[in-house]
Amino acid sequence: MNILKYRNIYTANRNELYEINNFLESIGDGWVNLVEKLSEDISKELENKNSNFKICGMKNIKNNMIYIKRKYSTKEIENIIHHFEIYTMHTCNICGNEGKYQKNKNNEFMVICDSCRLKDKKTTWLKYILNFIKGFLK
């Protein structure tokens, strides 16, 4: 996601932008797409309005939802953000389909759909078998 596309709603502070960018690189495409939709919705809400609203941070709360740190918000924007935060709790971090809070391959809890969870486990199992065979052949 290119946050410069939505520079009107993101902070001008370089450190905060750097942290937001790192955050976006640390999450799956499913949640990145949600952040892009949020940015688009807020930009539309602020069109032709004189507002100082800024997103100045994002935080992953226990791999269960994204919290948006913001300044100078309005009731309308708070409503958009509230719906976004609730939606992240039911959206697969990886693919964006409907997900639930469950364990991934590393036994860590996160919002993930059953399909991505199974792919995750199959990949882990195949890697285990390949490593076992390589060790056996040595």
C-alpha cells in the first residue's frame, strides 16, 4: 500500500510515517487491504472539508485487531474507524476472507481463516518431511 496516495490523512512526521510503513509491512495482505479501504473511506469523508485529521500510528493488538492512533478526529471519522477496528477482528490477516481468532502454525493466536490455517499447516508439515529426508540422506 502506498500511503503517499493518502498523504492528506497521514501524519507529516517522518518517524511516525516510518513506523506506519513498517507496521504495514509486518501484517498480511488481508489487513493491508483493509487499511487501504479505511484510508480511502476517510479521504472521501474529508473531501472538500477543512480538517486537521491525521493518522499518526497503527498498532496490532494481540494479532486480533488494528488500533488506529489519530489526531483531530470527528464523529463521522470515529464511526468509520470503529467499524474498521471491529472488521479487523473478523478478517483473515493473510487473505482478507472471513476469519476467526485461532492458532497459526507457530501456535500463536491471530485472526486467520480455516483455509489459510490449513495451508499454513500443510506447508509446515511438508518442510518437516523434507528436512527429515535430507537428514536421513546425509
